[in-house]
Amino acid sequence: MRIVDAPCEYALGKDPLLQAIRIEDIYEYKDNVKTDKIVGQTLTLGLMKTFERFKVKVYHMRKKFTNDTLKASNRPIYIHLVNCRVSDYSAKGGLGLTFVADDYEIVSGPASEQEPDIDLEMEV
């Protein structure tokens, strides 16, 4: 039985905690030639419950953050996928999953270098 465009909760669980690990641009191709037009991003995410890594393709025209943002942040950046779908495929005698989402939201944003990583407020 094939899985085609099933909701991601079947593969990731309900409301998974997803940490951004890497982000890459997706470029448009015309006649098998890569153009300069960016049509989306591929997010490498970590499923915090099981520490598994996977990639999600998000086709949109706006960048929300870059790899430089990830590297400069002193906190993890957590992501919520909007309308995420999963499909399976077979390759080299095994099975794999392909994830595609309409968009993503940043649940906890990056912190600047000046911002402390700990909460310094104290109650007296």
C-alpha cells in the first residue's frame, strides 16, 4: 500500500517539536538548467522526540531565515509546519518518505548574540 499526501502527523506524531538544523534554497529549473529564481526552501529538521533528521520541501517565495541565522543564534529555532504532507517512495530496495509543506512558522525565534541565553530575572 502506497502513502500519498497523507498528513505528516502519521509519520511525526501530533504537534511534533521540530528543530531547524539547516536551510537550503530550491531553485527553478528550465530545460534541465538551474536558473537564479528561488522557488522555495528545503528545511532539514530534527524531530526532538526521537532525534531523527529529515528534510521538508517548502515552496514559497519568502525567506524567513537562513543558515547564517541558524549559526548566529545561541538558541535552537523551532518550526511548525503548515499543511505538511508525507508520501513514500522506494529506492535501492528500501523505502523512504518525502515531506512537503505549504509553509512553516517559527515557534521560537533566533536569539541575538547580545541576548543572554538564560533568564536573568529574579523574584525578591
